[in-house]
Amino acid sequence: METIRIGVIGVGGIAQYSHIPAYLNTPGIELVAVADINEKKLNYVAEKFSVPHKFVDYKDLLARQDIDAVSICTPNYLHIPMSIDALKAGKHVLCEKPVAVKGADAEAVIKEAEKQGKVFMGGFCTRFGKTSQFLKKQIEAGKFGDIYYAKGANIRRRGIPGLGGWFTTKEQSYGGSMLDIGVHALDRMYWLMGAPEPVAVSGAVFQAFKDDAVDGGWPPVDSRVGDVYAGINDVDDMASGYVRFDNGATLLIEAGWASNAEPASYIQLFGTKAGAVEGFRGVKVFADTEGTLLDVEPQVDTRANTYEAEIAHFADCIRNDKQPMTRPNEIINVAKIIEAVYKSSENNGRQILIADL
């Protein structure tokens, strides 16, 4: 397959600022069509990016025989049904995070991809950062030993996305900060730990800023053309979860859209041979050589566009029939962990066994 022909379903901020530019900047890819129920935004995006075909009904896009693959960039509640429809239509699929909010839904879409013989890739772009790739290679080379604990956070001070729109409407998003930005740190840590099987999860979610919520500016204003906001805000603006794995390792994840705290975005890994912390200030590795403690600051180039790297990997998997970096068990288990965080919170923090989901 020389040229991979792409359709993008859902043309909001993540499509306009990430997926579409990445497709246009990747050799061997042709952006054929876009779809969105917001016709005003659809027309704006088709003209802005010179996309030849546009559809209000995404199923009309899927019916085109000249489209090989699609990006699903819609609100969370549409990820699974649209992905399954796309797979049944014979398209390869890159689905934005969170792929699913329940493990059973993730299992259903993976099963459909296997049935159709198509590539299904979860949109966990942070795996493609240069720092993530550096750490993964070091871990796989045995430099960190066994990673027995990890903790990470994505904390904003005043950063609620699309206040009053689908992001803050539980019926469409299924949840707030944990699903939106917590999932990035969770997925990356879980992947770097080698994806052990989760056994139990306890969690808590909060909505401390319901009456003092401030729109955080995402999606950018120019990507909200034609959007109508109902004013609903019934999801968490802060959440945390604690995970135990079958190999004895544990993980702590914190996520917050709004808080009276210093903004933070980091992951920290604790291994038997070395550890690392990565965040706003870069990456630092903590090791020990011949009885001497070493703090090493690798000079990793962080300028690379993670979405372009993600799209290039998606295209490579399609062309060469390769398994995506986001493997089925990882997609399913990340969904189960998040499902358990919310379920635990609903049950006053009671520990939820993954086997019971």
C-alpha cells in the first residue's frame, strides 16, 4: 500500500490541532474526508485544511471505498460504537483516549479488530515522546531492574476543558479529569512497568470546583466553531487511584483539572537497579554504580511532535501488518483500572477486585 487514505471522524480541538496536522505532515498519507455532526464546524475544518470530502453522518464516510483508515476524535461515549462500525466497514482505526471506560467495552472492540483483521490502535500519544522511548529502551535492557512502584500525576490549577460542553457532561464523557488527563500518566507508567496484570484498585474522585469552575481554554476557541454548550458540569475535577498488580508492584495516579496546588505533570519509577522521574524539567535517572550514587540527566530531544510519531507508527502498522505499540491487553487493563477507580469511589473507597469487573 503506497498511499494510506484517511478519514477523520470528529473535528474538534484534538483533530484540528493534532491528528489532521500530523496526517498532513506525514509522507505517504492522504487525508480524504472528515465527518462531524456540527455542520458549521465541519465546513470550517474542510475549508481550513483543504479536505476534499465532508460528511455530517460518519457512516457515509465509512461507506467510501477509497478510505483505508480513520481517526476517531469524538466525545468519549462515541469511541467504542464508532470504532466498531469502522472496523466492520473494513477500516483500520486509531481511536483517541480513553478508548473505553469499561474493560468489557475495550474487549469488545479488540475482538472486532481481530475478527476483521484490521489494525486497532489506542491513541496514547505520550508513549511516543522521546523521553518515554528512552526510558522504555533502558528498562527493556534491564538497566532499571524490576519496577516495583510508580507514581504519577497530571495536575492543573485552573484547567477544566470545554466547561459546560461534552467534557464536563457525564452522559457524554463518562468522567472528568481521570479520563481526560489522568489516563495519559496511567497508561505511560503501566506500559513502562511492563504491563503487569492489575489485581485490585481503590480510588476517589472529587468535584471541589463545581461552583467556582473556570474554563481552561481547551479546546482552543477557534476550534469550537458552531459548538453549543448546555452548561452542564457533573464530572470530577480531581481523582486519584491506587493499583496493585499480580507481581507485587503498585502504582499511584493523581489527576486534576482544577486545584489549589502547584501544576504538575510527571511520572516517577522505582526500580531495583535504578529509578527515574520525568516531568516539566526533563528526565533524571537515579542509579548506583560500584557503591556510588549517581544522578544522571539524559539530554533527550523533546522537540519531536508526539502525534506525528504516533501517526507514523499507525501507518507503519497498516503497511506492514504489525501489532501497534498499544497492545490489546494494555488497552483493556487501562480501561479496567479507570473503571475500578470510579467504582471504588462510588463505594466509599472500597477496594475493587479486577476479577469482579
